[in-house]
Amino acid sequence: MPFDAAQTDTPDDAQAEARIAELAKLPALKYEQARETEAKALGLRVSFLDKMVSAQRPRPVEEEAAPFADVEAWPDPVSGAALLDDLQTAILRFCILPEHSAPLMAAWALHAWSHDTADISPVLAFVSPEKRCGKTTALSVMGALTPKAMHNVNISTAVLFRVVERYTPTVLIDEGDTYLANNDELRGILNGGHNRLSAFVWRSVGDDHEPRQFNVWSPKCIAMIGKLPDTLEDRALVVRLRRKQLGETVERFRADRVNAFLPLRRMAARWTADNAITLRHAEPEVPSALNDRAQDNARHICAIADAAGAHWPETIRAALIGCAGQADDEPQSAGVLLLRDVAQVLAARRGDRIGSTDLCEALCALEESPWAEWRGGRPISTRGIAKLLKPFGVVPSRDRNLRFYHAHDFSDAFKRYLSDTPEKSVTSVTSVTLFASVTGKPNENNGHDGCDACDGFSEGDGNKCHGDGWEGGI
């Protein structure tokens, strides 16, 4: 309650607090004119009264600074083919890349801009066997060409899905090998963000632990040493970097010159806006040489190339096939690796069956395979082999003396898992050749059930059973 400043009695605490609250509501000019008189009436130093009034004043509501700057679209229509050419040129200024990679990186940059028109979002992944192969540079260049680039070298799962939900940035993860391999939850979010229909995670929030859905649909780019986790590699366009050779030179990428890429970003924004409807309703033809998941990854990339026109439809499809052909020969799981090596063992043997123990010994004798040290330095066991083969529908048979496998038991698994496409095996072309006789795949060397000379399982002409791939092993 207001009181007379001229009164001689010092107000009690309640009166003083009430008066300070009233003073805090005064405009700054009014308070400045009254502060000395009010301080004297309250029995306070002026500086102390200022402090008390300041604490009572309502804090100004500060506008949250947006972490990602919007890009103003280019004022004129943009040629998609010319833009992709310029994006590819910019990428090659700073990066030494394997063949076919630069066109895919250029198209992926436009994929990031037109992300909302896609149903499948392949991760762009830079991998290398060692450090100093240009991964961080490649990641930085992509960040300079894509919208709302969010750079990080480590990120928690909770932060990632909240940032993606709020801002839909282009997520750029560097040094993924340091924390991605052992983080199942984070890998699950990256995997889930591949398909628009499943790009959601559920978490409990607040004191009442109410369930809430978070959207994790955004373009993502990863750089790491070593091999991508299997499920992530299946959802990625992979660029396999190597150290540059003597004589290979590129410009150094400088972070303080990122604004030099602003015209390209503005043109990408304009081209995307002009072609959004076309991309959203596109039904592009994808290369049949790719496996099913690779065709999914290629769909929006091909749609972008078709909309751009000129040489890009052919260039992108050739790049997709070429990059698939560069894939590591190493199978993506222990089970497929085992199938590959079983195919090699069977192709080197005579007879239509092999004992479990004999198979185990033969696998452990393969110098390039891990079976001799599979269990913490000890050889794999026959039980371990059976466990790995069971999900593929291959189980050992048994007679009075031993457990064994029929060669034809592997036929279906070999055809399904050792050849990614009807045309060739991206996983291991060699293995497909080796098991052709075992699976009964028609070729010039086989035609019926048995070999007259060796009683082997070849489905071939007995006079031709001992042709290439059989006699003397591999």
C-alpha cells in the first residue's frame, strides 16, 4: 500500500516490499525521478533500492535466435542440369573421390533440399580404412551445399530426435566410428529415418511420463573410419574414400569461406521450389541391376536426375550401378560370410555331402576367413556352424555315425544370399561362380543329377564334371 514519503516512521518489512513492488512497475523515467526520495523514505541506500527494484521488474521476453539461417531462393528460374554440374564442380574442387561418387554427392545435395518430396531418404556415408582420407572435408563440403547443416562429432539420441523434430536440419555426423557402433538406440533412429512412413520414435516426456511421438525424418550424412553397421550400410549411398596419391591435388576447404557457396544454396532452393510437384509425383525407372534396397535408395536420386535432364539421367544411373559394384566383397553378416565359405569348401570337394566335423575343419583351414579364431581365439565349433546356418533353413542331417550336410541343402540359401541381383553378385562374384555347380544353376557344364566319374553332386554331364572350378579345388 503506498505511503507518504514524508512520514518519519520507517515502514515495516511488508510495507517496504509492497512499495518496492509498486516502484518496479513504474516506467524507467518515473522511477529515476523518484528513486532518491523513495530510498530515503524506506531507509535504504539508493543503490540497494535499485537492486531490489531491478529484481522485481519482469524480465523482457527474448526472442530465441534461430540456429539455422533461412536461405532466400534465387530470383530467376534455375536449370537443374547446370546446377548439378556446378555442384559437382564445387565438390571436386576440394575432394579426391572414387569414380562415380561426385555425381551422387551432387544429386544427394539436391535430395537434401527436396527432402520433403521423397519417401525414402538414403544416408550419404563417407567411409575410409584409416584417418586422413578426406572424410571431414567431404562432410564439410556437403554441409556448405545443403540446407540447415547441423555439424556434430558426437550427439545423444535425445538431442538428435528433438532437434530433427523441431528444425528438420541436414544432420552431419563426423567420427561416427567413435560412438555409433556401440549405440543401438542412435543407430535405430538413423535406420528409422530412412523411410518416411516409419520415421518416428516414441518417448515418455514430462513429470507424468506422457508418451509423445517425435519425427526423425531429415537428410543425414555420416563420416567414419571402418565399416558402417550392416543395417545402416543397407540404407546408405556409400563413398569409399582413400588417401590421395602423390600428384593428386585439390584446394583446401576453408570454413571461413562457406558463404562463397551461398549462390549454389540459393539456386538449389529455387530449383527445388519450382520442381517440388514434379519430384513428389515422380515414378522414375531405377536400374534393375541394383538389389531391392539399393533400388529404394536410388528412387529419389533418379527422380532428381530426370527432372534436371540433359546427361544427368544417364550419369546418375551409371553412378548408382558403379558405386554398387565398388561395394566391399566382405558379406554383411557372419551368416552370409559362412555361406560364402561353405560354397568354397563344397566347390572344392567330391561327393554330395560333408560331415559336420569335416566342414568345420575345412572352414578353419581357409586362410582368409575368421573361423580358426572365431571364439576368442579358438576355432568355431560344429554347433556354432549349425547355429549360424539355421536361420537360412540349413540344418544338419544325421545317420548312425555322424551329423552331415547335403550339398543340395544349401541351394536355396546360396541363390538368395550370395547373389544380390539376377545379373551379378555385388557381394561376391567369385562365390557365385564357385557354387554354381552345387546349386544346380544351369550352365554349359551341368545337366543331370550325378557325376559318373566321381559320384559328385554337380547336376552335370559326367564327362564334364571335372571342368573348371572342380578339379583340384579352387
